[in-house]
Amino acid sequence: MQETLDAAPQIHVDPQFRADVLNGLKEPIPAIPARWFYDHRGSQLFDAITRLDAYYPTRVETGIMRANATAIAAAAGTGGAMVEFGAGSVTKTPLMIDALDPDHYVPIDISGDYLRDAAAGLMADHPDLAIDPIEADFTGPVDLPDEIRQMPRIGFFPGSTIGNFVPRSATDLLRHFRDILGDGAKLLIGMDRIKDVRRLIRAYDDEEGVTAAFNMNLITRINRELDGTIPDGAFAHEARWNEMLGRIEMHLVATRDVDFTVEGEPFHFAKGATIHTENSHKYGPRAARTLLLAGGWTPTHEWTDPDDDFALILAEAQPNRFAP
């Protein structure tokens, strides 16, 4: 009798992930878009980062929401549809659902497993809320459910995720959100402020090493999904402040000369060469408002913490004007 062997499990590989990695590693300044951090393990690690003492943005933004929930609801309105770009935080999303009391909640995220887990938890806690999770890259096409097309809509984009995009791309993304949500929609968005550089570096290079593990998980994913042969220890996490561009940068730095392949394509990195994996731009008050205006959103309200470390801004997609 011939023994039957189980087939090896098939790993689904997003073709855009493959293209971004292979093309990004060939660039004069090698870089991989930060959205590819967020496989299931990456999403778990980021959730752990948000609970670190050194990582102030989540704690401060949550404090702003708690302190101003009534004012936010009065300015933004209640009911209608709440569309969240990026998987919801276990803390921030319920706070805004409680404050805004939407009839429909639509979370959009690239990490399907993490998205479904988050949605399941919210369904258990809010049984009367209609929830329609959408597994998608929110920088690309997104089809909202038909049920919300006639509802007032508010986009929710917390966590200063807009800071991950260079200003040109951030402007394009905000215009994309406007196209998705439509004229008259509102957007509640978090933006991190510029502050002491030492504090910024600690937030992105914590002593516990969680952010380093988050950055290094990208290599694990490349090796797992794209048949990568990047050796253990060949790269290390590094966070840098770029004063000219007003941003924290995360890099994977080659610890030695290293050769490896990705899907059979060879790559060589000399010691000290880097793969640029993330930006986190910080915005002063005027720059934040200008960015929103460039993206088609008119700021109407702003809430900050007592130290002005972080801002939560409400903006509206007002009709385009023929003249000033």
C-alpha cells in the first residue's frame, strides 16, 4: 500500500507585497512600504508597542478622546456610519463608538486575520451595532457597503498613521479618503506633534525591544512568504530623527556584508547599508492644517493634551468652491 503524504500548506502571497519588496530592494535607496509590517504577527506586535511606557502617542491620544468625548460628539454628530481606516485599537475604537454612537461601523485593514479578530470582539460588546469589516489596503480602491451610501459618514484615522506617508503621498491619501467618503463627510484624524528628539527616539527604539521585533518581523515575513534567504542577525533595527524632513525614520541596518535571495533574485548589502522601512512625520499646528487643506479637508475643530504632544483634528469635506 502506497503511503500518502500531506501536501505542504500553501501560503497566500499578496502580489503587491512581492512587487514592493523586489522593486524596493533594487532602489538606489532601498525601501519597503510600512504597510507590509502588518501581517498577523506584525499587527500583534504593534498592538504591544502601543502599550509601552515609552510609546506616548496611543496613551496621549486616548486621553484626549476620553477628556473630550462629549465635545467631539457634539462637533462630529452622532449616528450614521463610522469608517475606520486601519484595524481598530482595543481602546480607541470602542471609545469613539461609544461617543459617536454610529448605526454602522466599517473597519478597513490589510491584515485580514487581525481585522476579523477585532471585529468579533466589537460585535460581542456592541450586539446592536451593524459591523462590516473590509479586508483591503485602504490606499487602494475600497467599495463601501451599499447600506451606508445614504448615511452621514465620518472617517476615523487615529494613531498618527498619516505620519507614515511622505507629504506628497499623505496629500494623495487624504484626497483618496475624500473620494471614498464623499462630499459632506467628516474625518477625525490623529497627528503627532514635534517634540524633544530624545523622547521621540525612545518611543521608536524602546528598551524592551518590541519595536525592534516589529521591524525585524518584516524580514521574517519576506523569508516565509517570498522564499527569502536573509540570514539571522544580518540586519538590526535602528530609529533616526531626520531634522530637515521633520520625521522619525526606521531602518533595517546591515550588521555585516550580506548576500541573500528573494524569490531567487540575488541581493547584496554592504555593512551599514540600510532598508528604509518606515517614516513617522511630526506636524506643528499650522503644518497639520495645511496638509488637511491640501488633501481636500477643511479643519473645523482641534483637541490636544495639556502638553500639546498630540492633536486630534476634525475636518469636513466641504464642497469645492469656484472662487475664494
